[in-house]
Amino acid sequence: MTRLLGFISRACALVAATAGIALVSTPASALTVNFVGCPGTGSATYSTISVDINGTVTVNCSGGSPTGVLNVIAPGSLDVSGTATFMVTRTNGSTGAATVNVGTNTPNCTTSTPTLAWAAGDATSQPVSVTAGAASGVLCTVSLSGVTGATIGTVSASVTISNPTAAGAFSLSAPAQLAKATTTTNEIVVKHTGGGSQSPPAVVTFTVSGGCTTSTTSPINFTLGDATDKPIVITTPATSGGACIVSAVTPSGTEAKTINITEPVGPCPVVSNVVELALGNKNTPTLVVASNAQIASVPLPSQASLNKLSGILMFGESSAAYSPNPVVMEVTISKCKGVINSDYTDNCNIRRTNGNYNEMYWWSKPGAGIVDRAGSNALGACWAPDTEGPWYINTRFTHNGCAYGASTCGFALQWGGGAY
């Protein structure tokens, strides 16, 4: 090393002289020397030595016999009061003997192997057996220090101590809404989290109400060490607007989930021959005009700006719209453009043979005791909450001809805030 430092000193002087730089004496502690490919001990050939402008020296070694790098590797698991084995590897050479001290983070875990030793030429991985303490959820860490005859790569490794008999926590998971006439698969599940590999058996009972039915048998049994999610399969009712309730009694307590039943949110059917129109401002008539039996679709306005729970639609004859008479007027409030529904038990659909004084009410958000389609329908209103939109007013006028022989005709549509 003395000869090497002397050579470095001469190399620095040569670089300085070539660059025309005056050398300034630097304390040895401030000298930065990087060794590349050099063994920790033993001999090697120093093939190149470079010095940058900041005084950093890089020594590149070739030949020689590397002594190896020591790395500690953690086991996959460690139970409370149990034992597990860390491994210390020796790679990238085995020239000469090597030793290293081993330590643990007591009291989390302890080891009876304070020192590891390798003979010259020995590259065998060596075990470090540890015993866990009584606490779970904490780390057991094995650290290497005090190495001789080699270098340390990975200084430490850790594993979390677990309790194999921990019961864990149980919870019920369910979506906030489901489409009508839907059978679930894994949307509603009883979850078991934090349980150990030998968690005790558990029993979960459940009920389903609100018009939904289930094909899953209650109770649900969790066997020894079972941490898999358990689905509760339900089928929603054929009509939307209601709510189903799934209640479960687990070892962690009682939990209930309310699931609102909505119209399907999938792709809408493709309806041909639809004319799309814009709706005017509140209390301003909009002419909804189309060909005979053609569907006109207009966006349903939001009631948020009016701070209203409900809204009203009013259809009336208009000379400017060449309103036909007689006429069959069909109107549907739907999530799908152009869809006309003939279920007249649902107040989202009307059919009239009188072109004047036709009104429809809709409910734009829960309130005043109305929380679902059943409630709004009982009040004579369509359930069309803003949060489930956008919604469309789809109209179809079927007649024998437009007034004054016009090719297209219709009615005046006006909207405003409802009574609530």
C-alpha cells in the first residue's frame, strides 16, 4: 500500500505538471481513492490509476484473487417464539479465510451463532438460526459487522414475526349499488384479514333482505387457517329504485351493507331514426319537433342549480310546432337516448292521446322521505336522481299528419322546479 500511495503521489504530480496546475498539500484523511475490481486482501495487479481534477483517485485492478462478498438473506416467515434460518452467502471469490460477526435486534429475536468463519477456498453459504420473541408484528433483523478477509455486501436483512394462531379481523364488503336483475359473483364477500397460518375456525351468519335473494347458505364456515374471501351470491330484483340489505354477524361484530338497485349501466341499445334536441332554459318553451313516429331525445335538466328535490315537465300544443291532432304521445325518462318504455306502472313512462296539458314529475335526489324509485313512484314521480345520470327525455308522436300540412311537427316542452 505504501508503494501504491507513492505511485499515486507521483501520478498526481505528473497530471498536475501536464495540466499546469500547482499542487496543494492535502491531508491524508481528505484523499478519496476508489478501488475497482480489487480484492479486500491479498495481491493484485493495479492496471490503471486515474486522477480527476478534484483529486479523486480511481485504481482499477486486474489479476489477483478476490476474497468474496458476504450477503445476508432473510427467511420467508418467522412465527412467534419459533425458529427460522437466515443465510449468509459468500460470492465473487473465496481466496483466503474470512470471518464476520453476526448480531440480532434483541429482544425481537436472538441467535446462538455470533460469528461465522470460512476457510480459504470455501464459498459455502452458512446458516444463522434465530429464535423469535413473544411479540408479533415486529421485525427480526440479522446484521453483519466486523468482517475480515472479505467485504460485506448486504449488511442486514429482516423478516416480520407473525402469530400463527391470530384470529384476524372479519369484515363485510359490498358495492353501494347494483343493477336490477343481476346475479353477483364476487361483488359481496366476507373478508378475513390478519389471521395467522393456524387461525382458529370461525362462523359467520348473514341475512339478505329488501327484495334480493341469495343462493349462499348461512352460516359461512372458516376452517383452521382459512384466510380466503367468502362470497355471498345474491340476485337483485327485476325493478330498480329499491335497496337491498346484507347483514352479517362475524367474530368481529355485526355489520350491514345497503345496496341501491339501479337501472343497468351497461351499453344502451342502438335506436335508429332519433333526432337529438337541446332543451331551453327553465320556464322557457322548447319546440320538440320530429317526423311522424320519429323519436326525439332531449337531455333531462339537473335540479342542482334550483336546489330542488323534484322537477316538472309540461307538454302543450303550439302553432309554431304545427302540433298534430289527434295524436298518440309517448314519453320516457331514461338513461338511454331514444328508448321508449311501455311499462306505464312506472311513472318514468307516459302515453297520452291528448296533446295538451300533459305533465311529468321527476325526483332528482333523495329527500322529503323519498329515497328510491318505489317512493317516488308512489308519489306519481319518476325516479331520476342527478347522481345516476345523465338522463334523457325521449318522445314519440304518432299521428295522421301535421297541422297545415307541415312535414315535421310536435309540441312545446317546458320545464321547471317541482313542488319539493
